[in-house]
Amino acid sequence: MKGLRRLVLDVLKPHEPKTIVFALKLSELENVDGVNIHLSEIDQATENIKITILGNNLDYEQIKGVIEDLGGVIHSVDEVVAGKIIVESVKTEQD
């Protein structure tokens, strides 16, 4: 199936609900095969997390809705992979 295959999102969230809840709720969405969440920064009231979602024909608006319902805000979309296969980024000398 074509469509979005991987999304990497930079998200700001409150301490509650826990990151585990974010992962479980996102993993329940249709066409989501896996979710990885990495904690990148924590302060007194919030956490910055990097969410990687894999699947076939991912629905960005649905994913965004779950994140916002849990109190999170997407700061940026750091990676998007779409199409029949997942194409990995290649480092070049300029990187």
C-alpha cells in the first residue's frame, strides 16, 4: 500500500500522561505497525519527545489528533517517508 510509511515528530508534552500512554494510544491507530518514543529533554513542567511511527498509509491528522488530545503539541515534522518502500536517508560530506 502507498501513502505515509514513517513519521518522525518532535513533540512537547506535559509530564502527565506518561510517555507510555502516548505510545500505547498511537499504536492503537489503524495502519500503525510500531511506535518508538525517545525522551530528548525534560524540564519542570514539560518533556520534549521524539516520536517515530511506522506503518502503511498513516493518517497524519489522526496522529496529530491523538497527540493533541493527550496534551501534546507537535513542534516539527522531522522526517516523512512515503511510497511503496522505505527509503533511508544517506549521509553526504555536507552533512
